[in-house]
Amino acid sequence: MSASVRGGALPRCPGPVVFGSGPSLWASTPSRPLRPPPACDAGSQAGLTGASQAVAAAAAVAVAQAACGRRSYLRRGQVARKFFGGLADLGLGEPCEITRRRLTPLVEKINALGSDLQALGDSGLLEAAADLRRRAKAGEDLDALLPEAFALVREASARTLGLRHFDVQLMGGIVMHQGGVAEMATGEGKTLAAILPAFLNALSGQGVHIVTTNDYLARRDAEWVGQPLRFLGLSVGVVQASMSPVQRQVSYACDVTYVTNVELGFDYLRDQMAKTQSEMRLRQEEPFHCAIVDEADSVLIDEGRTPLVVSAQAEKPSPKYAAALQVADLLKRTSDYTLEEKQRLCTLTEAGSMQAAAALGIDDLFNPQDPWAPFVVNAVNAKEFHLRDRQYLVRDGKVISVDEFTGRPMDNRRYGAGLHQAIEAKEGVEIQPEAITLATISYQNLFRLFGKLCGMTGTAATEARELEKIYGLKVCVVPTNRPCLRLDDNDQVYSTDAAKWQAVATEVRSAYLVGRPVLVGTTSVENSETLAVLLDSQKVPYRLLNAKPENAAAEAEIIAAGGRKGAVTIATNMAGRGTDIVLGGDSKVMAQAVISASFKEAPSEDVSHELRLLSQEALNAWGGEGSASEILALCFSEAPAWPSCAQHAAALQQLRQAYENILGGLRGSCELERQQVAALGGLYVLGTERHEARRVDRQLRGRAGRQGDPGGSCFYLSLSDNVFRVFGGDTIQALVGMDGPADVPLASPLLSGALDEAQKQVESYFFGIRKEVYKFDLVLDQQRQVIYALRRRALLDDDEGVSASLRAWCEESMTELVQELVQPGQALDSWPWPRLAQKTSAWFTGTLAVTPEQLRQAASAGGQQGADDLAAWLRTEGLLALEIKEAAIDADAPGLRHAVRRQLLLMQVDKFWRRHLENMDFLKQSAKLRSYGQREPLVEYKLEGYKAFMGMMGRIRRNTVYSLFTFMPRPLRPVSEERLAALCESVAAEVPAALPEVDVKLRSSALGRVSEHLRLQGSLAPQGLVSQLLEEAGLPGSRAAQLRWLHACDELQLLEDEFAQAVYVGLRV
């Protein structure tokens, strides 16, 4: 969106100046307009270089600040107390200086090695790296290797990237290696610092995960900063959402793997659902050695209690959602339901429950046989607390939730417990089926699996207590390479929302008229569009960045131009984290935007005719429009891998040269504009509402003042903002009703303190919730580890190991059977011999028959001794019956017993674990209700959960053994030529009748891969899995063609289960 600019009088600066010390909170407004500092115009700056520019920029900021009548409240020493809480109260100075003093001796050791390494050739560096790997694998302490390893990576980075780590980056790397979270300001090079601990901890060969927040960053970082690691002999992999299981296995097997937190979590869960070893993605040994988490506070805290869930859909959604929506519209606030704004929950009153039941025509809203209460409550919650363009968007007929911390749409995330379906009913879109949970884990428990966990972020100090309590991570604030010149103004607090938004629009226009770039941060899509309307009315052009797809699609371009002279950017929290707004514009992203535009059917006027021809030539060489993304990825790659095809390489070389030419031209203009913007005070960040967490506000402020650039920030607030309205306390609530001019900001130390205290209360409240959730989830996590370890053994143990487990379970089952039915204190004649014989024979179906006489003879001693003798005899008979059954299974197909054991064990574990997850969720809700009976909910949950878990484990043991006894294999018949023709005819519509021309060597290699897979697994493979293996090996063709190739292979045979109409592939005997 944009608007034309019209002339007009300069507005007055709305900054408050308090006169006197009376009780009035309203400030007088200065009369002088906002003007650019006269001594720092573009002409005077153009000739300045080096230190002179920095001095001039600092002076410019000071003059601009004075011209506005503003006072910065972040004085020396107050910065630490405001943003770093208790860390600054240790009496040791500011946190960054504590870090500097502690780590400087170690940094000096690293620096001392630099000159020797510079004298080595490339082969010398590689040899030094290999020596470090030998020493690490021999058991030498990594702390002792740190100076050499860090100095080596620093030199490799200088040679491959042209970037040499600063001392502060070395400090950040040391903090991470020591198992802490390094807080490094925006633009300080966290990405480059991360490869230091990654190299050191990968020397042992156990693997390191560098966890990022999206696929783009993972791919970019692996290509870019992965170069020094590859230069030193380490393998670097990347996991992307589009990758197959085999590709993921290869990436996870690398020394260093770049992966998003989402993909890592789901790959772990999918591994816990795998049926064979080949389906597992993570390393089979030590999959969780070391993790370095980028944006650690976001992943570990904001996402920390968000469960990752692998689910299956139910058959169809309940029709109750639509009916409950109609009932919710009839209910009135206060009389029919109450709101708990802190918990964001609605509670039906007695009158509301009765009215809802009457509207539905039922007697009891809470009838367990026909429950309506959850549907009605969800409908009311959807009406009151989940608003369109705030908590969610509606896109393409679907409800998409919006992440409250990042402002980004979360396509694959749905609200649980039926709430998402209630929102869908409210919006009139198709209601999606409810989900059945198959596997789940929270990020808190996922990352606690790692032996070493560390991270980096720009904002973690305010959450130091939570990070240490939950994860055992200490936060260290790393000093900046250059002093921060950003000036943070006092909050501008207005009594009403309307006055606040008008003041923001006026301030934006003032900055725009003098050319200073502005970034306005809003908390929702709705608020960003409200401000957009006001700026339209004032004829101020702007760019809008929020979760709506038409705006989010241009995110990189908007951010790249956000620091240009006169730029106005309105953004939700999307611009608060992971973005780098460069003064004067980001020349690299702007050049990439020009190249990308040349591939569009209707390119903009910025695209020359020659560039359009180059893009068309590249598309023609690659063979179609679908190749544009691949071409652009290679063109923009920091370390491009040139195609082997000469035609492709030539087209890419020309396009790459055009990109370099455009980039070179933009660098000069962007640098000149950077100097002009710096003279105006740099980027000006305007916040429009305090967030529930102070660090999110710090993230927004941190967009300005990067790498020693000048900048400024100010928050415009209203007493009716959600944070202050819900958590404000008596002081703020007393101010709401006071009379006074709405368009004049309030100014008082008392008010500032009350606002800060309200935000701290919010943080404390949500920390308490997260801690409570963590305690409950810890109970389930302990059970999860037992189940997943059992599953892992079933997949990875050898055949003898699995057999030993089943034999032990058989013995335990026989013992439990005796304990269940026999009372040793009774006379032998009173023991239930017929029932015991019947149950035992049912266990030994098709193998052994047990009579009451045999049982009585085994227990002839009577009493406890007789019961023990009977259990021992049944254990022996059980093992004998097991051997008979397994021999019978092998008679149908040699070696089949091994596959049957594993599959039956996995099936029973998965089946009962799914039921247990549902049961534990119910127990959690019921345990919380027991607090009304003066009983501790967590203790009740632990006790009931333990009973449920032990019961589940017993059922898994018994059902697995019983299923093995009752297993009846269906014969697999070899596929004949006639049957092959029929199978191929049934899928003939997929491909032409003739086989595609395929290189003989390629076909032989692909089929050999299938043979190797079957030998490793020692079992059959379904045809679908084999097709996947062939496709990953590069063998084209449809299912019909693959069937013919497999049938013609001398090593393989096709087998068919006629009953299930399924085809399997096995090795020829």
C-alpha cells in the first residue's frame, strides 16, 4: 500500500516536557517543529570517512534528540537494571563487562595462535584440524582444545569467507561451548560465532545440530558459514521440509547439521513411529549429542510449551460445533458467562448452563454420555478471545493461527481440544476433522534430551531465571564490537487508544518529512491496518508487513528497503526478530529482488530488456518456468555449485555476472544514502504497545542502532492497552478515569514505574503457567522415555535381543497369570484348576494343550511353595510353546519369525501408547479438579499416572506374547508372468505400455540398492517402500515399469498377498 505525498506545514513534535513538580500528569507540548540537524546535512557528511563519520553520526543523533525536546531515560547503569533485572545488581558492573573480564584471558590465548596459523598453507590447516579430531576421539578434554580449535576456525573463515571473527564473537562462541546462552546484539554476527563451538564439539564425531527457526536460514547458513567447516574437513548437512527420509538420514549423519526446530522435533517423533530401521531419520547411536539453538529464547521459551503432535484425522467432525455456535450467540457476558482475561478462558454461570441446555433441548449440558459443555465453552471462547486478524487469519477457506510472538501465520498449527473447529464454525468455513494424537512431545522435553544444550539470541537476559531453572542454561551478555548509539526515549502514554494512534501517525509524518526512516511495530494485523488508514489520510507513503499473504510475500524486499531515506514501514512482530534493517538499504537483497523480478511474466520497470533476455535464456536452458527457483538459488548462493551441464553453467554464469554488476552499482548508492540517514539520526523505531514479555519489546528496539549505527526508539502507549488493562494494578486503573486532554501524553515517574511493574507481573504470571505445565509434562516425559527406549530396542536390537525380551515377557505373563487366579492360602481342591487350564491353553493356542491334572501335579506341594512351583512349570511350558510357534512361523517363510517378533511388539506398543496419551490427558484435567478437595493436583496426577502407566506396560507384555501365539501367517505367492501382466494392466493408466529408456548401469545400481536394503533388514519390503528407494536412486518410471524391472532382476522376487492385495519384494532363495 502507498499514498501520494502532499505538501503541508510541518507538524509540531509531540514529545512531552513536564513543567514544575506539581501533581498534574499532563505535559505541555513544545512549539518548535522537527527539523533535520543543520550541521549534519548530506553535503557535510559526504566527505567524512572512518572515525569522523562515527563522531558526526553521534553528534547528529544528539542534535536531533535535543531538537525534539526529548530525554533518554536509559542513562548509564539504568540500561542494565531496566533490561537485565537482577543480573545487574551483583555489584560487579554491567553484565557485558562481567563477561568481558571473565573471558578476555581465553580470548588472548586464541589471538596468540593467530600468527602461526596464518603462516600455514591450506593443507597445513587441514592437517591441524585432523590432529584435533584424533586428540578429541582419544578422549582429550575439549576445553583444552578450545584455543586451538577456535583459532583454526577463525583462520579458515578468513580464507573462505573473507570474515575474521571479532573478539566479541569469540566470547560468544566460548559462552556457547560452556553450555550457556550468549546474548549478542543485532548485527553482531551470531551466525558466524556459532560455527566456533560447532567445530569444537563435532571433533569427537558424535554430531552437532545447529537449530534455526526456518528452512531459509538453515539452507543459507549451511551454504554460507558451512564453508569454513567443510574447508577443515567436517561434513555439513542441512534438513529441509521437502526432503525424503533417506536424504534426512544422510544430513543427520553429517558432523554438523543445520535443521529447524520443527523438523528436528517431528523427525524425532517419526522415528518413534518407524516400523523398520530404514525409516529412521536421526542417528541410531547418540542422536542427541549437542545442540546450538539460534533465537534460543523464542525456541526454548515462546515455543517451549507448544506440543509437537503427530496426529491422524478422525472420520468426520462433530455436528455439535455448528449448534454450539448458535447457542454461544444467545449467551450474554456476565449473566451467562464470566471472563478470565488472564487465563483467556470463559466460565459458564449456572444461569448460562441452564439457558444453553434449554436452547439445545437437553436436560444436562454435562452428561458424560452426551457431553455438550466443551462445545459450548469453546464456542464462547472463540467469540470472546479469538478474533480475526488478531489471533488468526482466514485464507483460502481455512483458519490459520498467528503466532503471538513472531506475528507469522502458522499453517500447520491448530488449536487443540476442539477450539480450532469452534473458530472454523464461527467463520463459516469447512470444519476440519478432529485429530487423534499418535505421538507428542514439547520443545522443553525435546531439547532436554541433548547432552549439551546451548544457544544464542539478542534478548535472553530478562528470561535468565527461567532458562536456568528449566534447562540449566546460564545467560551471559556479550559486549558489542562497537558502542551502541541508539537513544531510547521515554514512553509516550495517552489516556485513550484514539489519541495514541493519532500521535503515532503525527510522529511518523514528522520523521518522514525530514527523510528519517521509521519502523512502526504493531501487535496485530488489525492494528497495523488501523495505522495504515491514518497515514493514508496524512498522505504518508508506507510499506505494510504483516501476516496477510499479499504483504508477507514481499517481506525480504520490505525489510531490505526499511532503512532507506524516507522509508516508512508498518510491521507486526514479523520485523521484531531475525531481521537486519541496514541504513541506506540492503544492497544484496535489493539486487536479488531485481534479478528475481526479471523471471516474472510482467517484470517491473526496474528490469532492463537485457536482464529479461538473460533470465529467459536461463529458463530455456533449464527447460521451463518451474526451474526459476532452482536457478535463483544457485545465482544467489554464497558458495554456488556450478552445474555439470555446460549449457546450464553458461547461462548461470551470465546471470551471476549480471547480479554482481547490479550489486556493485547498488553498493555505492546505498553507502551514500547510509551516510545521509545516519546524519538524520538513523532508523527510528516506534512501538505501539508493550508486549507481554519485555524481551519482545527489546527485539523491536534492537532493529535500530545495529553495529554502532545511530538510531532511536520510542513507545507510544495507551492506558487501555491489553497488558495494562488486565495486569495494570491500582495505580494504572486510577489513572484511567482521570479527566484531562486526550491528545497530550501523560508523564510521571510514578506512571513509568507502574507500567514497568505491570509488564513484570505479566512475565511472572506466564512464567508460573509455563512452570506448572512443565511439571505436569515432566511426568509424561518420564513415561515417554521408557516407551521410546522400548521401541528403539525393538528396532535396533539384533534378533537374539528381541527374542530374549519376548521370552522374558512370556515368563512374566505366566507368573502374573498364577498370581491373578491362585490364592496360595486356600486348599489345593479350592484352586480354580479348570479355569486356569482353559486360560493357559488359550495362551498356548496351536502349540500345547494343558490339562487341570498337569497343573495340579505341578503344584502338588500346595501353599506358597505350590504356587511358586506352578509358576515355574508354566514358565517352562510357555518357553517351549513359544519355540514351537516360532518354528511353525518359520516353516511358512524362513526367517519370518524375526520380522513377526518386531512388528507385533511395535504394533502393541503403538496401540497402547496412543490410548495412554488420551488417558493421561483426561487424568490431567481430573487431577486439577481435585484441588477443590484440598488435594495437590500434581501429586494426584503422578500417582494416577503411575498406576495407568504400569497397567499399560503389563498389557503391552501380555498382548505381545499372546499375539505371537495366535499369529497366523498368510502365504505369499510368487508373482507369475500372467499375474505380472495383470498387475501392470491395473496400473497401465499411469504410464505408456513401453518401458522408458534407462541407462543399464543406473538400473543395475538402483536394483542393487534394493537388494542391499533387504539384506540389511533381513525381511520383505512392501512394494511402495521399494518404489521410494528406486526413485531416490534416480531410476525413473511408473509403478508398472518398476514391477517389470523388479521381476526381471535375478536377485529379487515379487511376492503377493492375495488376501490383502499387496505386493512385496524379497530376495531370491
